[in-house]
Amino acid sequence: MILLWTLCLTLGGQIMARPEQMAEPKGLFWQLTDVHWDREYSSNGDPKKMCHRASDGLGVETGKFGTYSCDSPWELVEASIAAMTEQESDPDFIVWTGDNSPHVKDPIPDWDYVFSSLKKVTDLLRDQFPRSQIIPVLGNHDVYPEDFYPGKTGGIYEAYLKEGGWEDLLSNRAKGSFGACGFYSTMPNKGLKVLVLNTNLYNVPDNLTSNIEDPCGQFTWMERELKKAERAGTKVLVAAHIPPGYFERFVVSPFYNEIHNKKYINLLNDYGDVILAHVYGHTHTDSFRLFRTDENDEVKSIAFIAPSVTPWLHSGGVNPSIRLYGYEPYESHITDFWQYFLNLTEINEHLNTQVSTQKIIPETDENLLAEKSRMYRSWASRPIQEIEPYLDSSNELEVLDYRNKEKKAGDLKAHKRSRRSEGPGWKLLYRATDFYNVPSLKNEYMHSVYKRLKTDEDFFGQFYGYNTGGYVFETCDSKCKREHICAMGHLHNRDMEACLNQSISTEVSNYNIGKSLPSNATEVVSENQGSDIVKLLTVEQSTNKNTHVITVVCSIVFVFCAALIALFMIHPRNKYRVLRSNWRHSYEPIEGNVL
């Protein structure tokens, strides 16, 4: 009887696990992406000219930590990495997914600019994370001229190792592979291989590779590495800068050349059972992609696209962001991630009132970088009561703690991820399993999230707000929603075209242009999710129906069996009697065996 009921619970209720039942992850890693440090950024610059100092000397008061229409000042780069160290100072590794030079044309970042930028960010990461492996990835803005990587092995990749400061980050084996064409593999711990790819080779603007079927032989190398991982029982984390498919906010053209896009997707689908997940940058936005098969719509793996450090976004802006992932080394999925952001609207409004009477220091002089760093550290260490007016006491999204240096490195306690602080306003925007309301980020759960985004307007509206780190600068109508949904679920060119010609759902509720999400955004999400817990956690609608049927049938069987036992127990010729002295807890045989 007990076995029967246990079986019923297993069959009927296994997908009903709640997120709070999940244990803290055993492994953690950071993703830092799209820093785009602009050393010409000026706090008195012209936002229409990437916040560079105006030639007539008449600028406006831009933000100390950045402006939405411009790339990152050095203060923002420092603050981002400082927030990472305070939140988790001893991760297993850091995936640094490329793009460190700015989107500027005057001057165009040349090789000296590219390598010196890489070297400076590399040195900062090594200084702040002395015990963690740093895994660098090339972006399309890490080359001169931008976007143009050669499709054959050459000497430029050796320069990244020597002049970019990456020589000490890679093993001898990895350096040999990277020196050929910018890709390599590494094993940060037993049971996990990180496959670092140079997907810039497939980028549509790169006409040096567009007619080469397998630029640099990377596809051949990928398949060999995936086969080795499959034989060894090792999971693979795919790390690259540019993802396949389309940008959800600009679906006119795909990221990859079609021949490369098809080969890339099919190859990784073939080894989907080996892949832990994918992590990408490039878009500056927060989204995910489903790697699916054409035959049966099976999700083979999930690609997570992290938002950028830079606030710059074409025709808009994003709040600077960093992301911490949780994972199980031998599992086939990411367990969770924590998305942090810096609300530029709040921080700039606060700081502008503080510095309005101070002399603005020109920021084009390299010798002033150390002084600016000192100013930031001084501000971050001020007494809490001096900063407290800036912090909204009603804000439920708590701020990282910049003061407490005594926390044990590697502490996985959830409360450590949402502490208050007096530093720049780095906040927890959302925790993935809480927002998505799933136990983990397995393929089937993320597939269910994708399906819900299609039909649930409120859920998609919140997702859309998070897409730009909480800074919403334009409304999203039905066409906008269709483009987001299609980009997430359709990576092949023909599938994307077919999807765009279909209607996804009704129009999404509009948001105020140029406003950040409310500080109680997490609470809003929770209120909208209450009635959808069961629906969201069900992988397929058919599975949900089958589960319900199984549960009902098992309940009927259980009641029937209980009735039979009751009749059997009160029959005068039964072999058992209830002990009257302890009838609630035990039975005693009268004679012989149970049967």
C-alpha cells in the first residue's frame, strides 16, 4: 500500500517541486561582458558625441558612473568588478565574454588601444580575484578594425597573449590553441570543460570569413572537443561573445552568415546531452535562446545572454549589469543565476547633487585614473548615514555590502546576495529561479518559461523590463513581442522568417518611456505569478494533463485499497486485530505468518 502510494506520488507529483526546495548550488561562476571602456569619456562631455568633451568646451553634466547613450568610464569598470568581489569573492571561475573597447570612431581604437584596454581590465580582474580562474573570450570590438578577424591562423592572436596580458591566464595547451585562431578549452574543475569559441569568425560584417566554410577549422576542433567530453562523461559550458540567431531588438539581419549559423546550431544540437549551457554577450541585453531540433521540438540546450557593463545601447540604453551563476559540475544544467544592476538614473541624480559645486576633472588624462579610483574608494567608504538619503527605505531590492570584508569567501548563503550597502547602488534585480518560478534552469523548465512568455502578458512585460536591466526607454507592442519571442525560440534563418510571419499573442502592456522599473519589481513579479505555479512548472501541457489523470487514478486506488483493508480488519476471521491499548500506532498478529 505504501509502495503503491509512493509510486503515485513519484509519477504524479515529480514536477511540482518548488524553487525554495532547491539546495544552494555547489559551484559558482561570474560572467562579465561588454565592458566597452572609453578612456575619452568625460563627466562634462556631450552625450550626442559618446560623452566626449565638446570641442567648444560646452558640455553637460553627465554621470560619474556612466550615461545611457555612452560607453563606460573607468569608474564604472572599477565599480562593476568591486561589486563582483563583494558579492562573491571566490568563485570557481570568471567567464569574461569580450568587447572591451568602445563604440567610437574618433579616434578609432587601434591595436595599441585594444591591447592596452585588455591589459588594464585583465590586471584589475587578476588583482581582485587572485584565487579564481579568469577565462577570457574575444569580442568583435577586441580587434582592429572592429569585426574583422582573419579566417586563417595568423600572428595577431599571439599578440593578445603577450600584449593583452592573457599569457598568464591560459595553460600552455590553451595558449597553443588560442594562438592559432582565438579559441581554446579549459577545465576549471573536474567534470566541467569550458569551450571558449571565437564566434566573431561567423559575424556577418566580417567579409574575411564569409566565404570560408570552416574558418580556422573551428568547427572541426569543436566536434573533436565535444566528442572527447562525451567519452569522458564531462559536461561542457560553451562560452562565446556573439550568439547564433538574431538580436531580439533588431531582427533585420542574423548575427552569423547562414552557412555558419546552420552548421553551428546543428553541431551543438548533436552534442546537446553533453552541454551544461551556453553563455554569450554582445547584445548588451538580458535574454536566452533555445537550441531546439526541427523534428520534435526537443530543447537540446539553453543559451543565456547576459546584459552588459556598458550603458550604451543603440537608440536607447541599459543599466550596467553583472551576473553570478550557480551550477552543479556533473549536472546537465545551470541551477540558477543572480542578476545585479546599477540604476544609473538613481545614482546620477544623487551624485549630481553632491558634485554640482565641485570642479570637474578632465578625464582624458591617463594620469588621472589613479586619482579617480581613489575618489571612488573614498566615496564608497563614507559613513552609511551620509549615503542613506540616497537609498530608498521602501526599496525591497537590497544593495550589496561594500563595507564588510570579513565575510568568508565562497559563502553560498542567499542572504549574502541581497545585503544593504553604502556603495554605488548595485542591487539584485532578480534571481532567475524566483522570477521564472522554476526549481532550476533545466532545459524543460526553460522551455516552459518560453511558452509562458508567449501567453502571459504580465510575465512578458516584466521580462521585457529586465531585458535592459530595468531601464525601459520604449514601449513594446505586439510586433515587438513577436520579435522577442521569435528570436528566443528560432535560431535558424528559415524558422525565424516563418515565426515573424505569425501572430504570437496580444499586445503587451506599455511602460513609460525612459523610466526604470519600480524598486519593488520583484514583489510585482511574485504577485503576478501566484496562480501560475503549477502551469509554469509543467513541462508540456500534455504532461500536465497526464499528471492530473495519474494523480486522480492513484487517489481512487488508494481509497479503494483503504476500504478493503478496513473491511478486512473488522472481519471476525482476520489474522490481525488492532491493539486496543495503542490502536493509533500498532498492529499485532494473532497467529502464524502475515499470509
